Amino acid sequence: MSIEEEFTPLTSGMSICLPSEEEILNPDALSELMTKNKVDALICTPSYFDVLLSAASMTTAIKALKVLDLGGSAFIGEHYERIRAINHKVVVINGYGPTETTSCCTSKQITSSGNITIGTPDFNTFCFIIDEELNELPHGEAGELLICGKGVGRGYINLEKETKNAFVTFRGMKAYRSGDLARIDEKGEIEYHGRIDSQVKLRGLRIELGEVENVMERCAGVARCAAASVDDRYLCLYYVPVDPKPEESEQRKELRAFAKEHLPGYMVPGLFIRLEEMPYTANWKIDRASLPTPELIYSKGQEPDTPMQTTGMRNLFPIMPTI
């Protein structure tokens, strides 16, 4: 993101305010820095800004913003509502773009908490949805997001195999296979549905974890969530609630009801685990390796009498997940 953070303001005649590592990690110090230097535009990841929103000392600095450019991780509707509660005039931009395509390559100005997309391609950029054989898919179908244009890099240094797999030629243009699952909606905007490699297969059915997360983050009670498969048999949703006061059992009922209403039956999580906070990596992306592994307690029930019942017993759902 340094490309965008440095060159965009400098080529527009603006000044850059660079916080120290201590200020980045301390919202009180960051707020003081931004207020002192009259910072009116901020670029960061949604997950990092979520931390800033939780700090009361950042209110003054956020109120002074004219532009808020977020990218690097998924933008969820709950973020927008919290931003608007503090600053109703700030222009909120949701940007997307892998490093391999020179930072940002698509963007959208967010004006509501619903239908969050990564927008449309920026100048000199072209995006297509393709299948595994590099065939373009029609609008509305989900597939891999292929990025073409001037910003696509030449490849990875000293990694010939990886370069060959990721960087291709499409319609005579340099192109990068992003590995991201996406679709183009009826408005021509790109919906981001997570990583293709986050696909899991449970009970013979393929499930896109990113798609489950995108749907569940629209639930009013969910601030952040992450989906994962447990033992390759069960789908688990880890979530951080907007309001931690209600009993966890009641929240699980609400989430399960929401999931049943908005997801196909086979994509409804069997486990819902509440977290006080989501674990993040140093780059403020969800640290999936640090998500707690639930201990599954099974009901023994009646022993199977037939081969068919024996097969069915293997698919029993846990009756009590605990951490």
C-alpha cells in the first residue's frame, strides 16, 4: 500500500504524515499526531480501522477526515455504520488490489452498509471472471478474478514456476490470476467472495468459506467473523458480536436463524463460537491458524443395526461444542 500512500498525495500536491510504529500501535498517540498535523485523509485496512474506531481518543481525528480509503481486507457493512456515526461527511472508499497488480486496481465509494462490493476497475485495468481453463465466465457466475492491464507485474524474481502459474496472457494483455473468488453483479460491480483456496468439501459438497463469511457479516449482531472446517466434517463460524451482553446461547440461536434464512442448508454452520476479539496477523488480516479448535462432544445414541445406519452415524453433528 506504500505505492498508493506515497505517490497519490505527492503527485496531487499534498503532504504526507508518517506515523511512527509506536503511534501506529497507540491510538491515543496516533490521534494526537493526526490532530496536530490536520490530517484529512487516511489509508489503512478495515481491520486496523476497526481497532481505531474502538478507541474513544480517535473520535476527534476521525471527525476531521474528508477521505477514508480502506483496503487490504474485507470491508463489512458494520464498519460503515460505525464510521457514519462519528463522521457523516467523510468519503469512504473500498479499494482492492494485490501487490502483483501494483496496489489498488478496483475501487468503489461506499454509500450504504448493504451490497458492499470492490467496485469497478480503475484506469488502465481490466477485470474478468474465468474458470480453471482461462475461459471467461458470463456476468453473475462466480469464478477466479483475472486482472489485466498496465499495472500487472512481470512476475516473481527467481520463482519461474510460480510466475508461470500466476502470470498469463489474456486477450493480448499481461494478466494476473488473483486466486480470489468473485462475480460481477447486474450493475457491473465486482463482488469479492474470498480465496478460491479457502474452498472446503464437507459431506460431499463444496463450500466457499469466504461466501459464508460475507453473508454472515451482514447479520446485525456480527462485528467480524471467520468460517472454518473442523475435522473436515463440520462448518464452524467464529464471530465477534457487536454487543457482548446477550447470552451466547441466545446469540447462537439468532445467528443460526439468520444463516438458515440467507444460506443454502448445506452451508449453514453447525458450530457457532463467540470470541472476544478476532486474532490478526502483523498485516491486520485474520490469523486463521490462531482460531481456537473446538472440543466436540458427541451423543452416543443407539448403536446402528444396518450398513446404511453405520454410514449415517459418521455424519452425526456434535451436540455441544466447547473451547
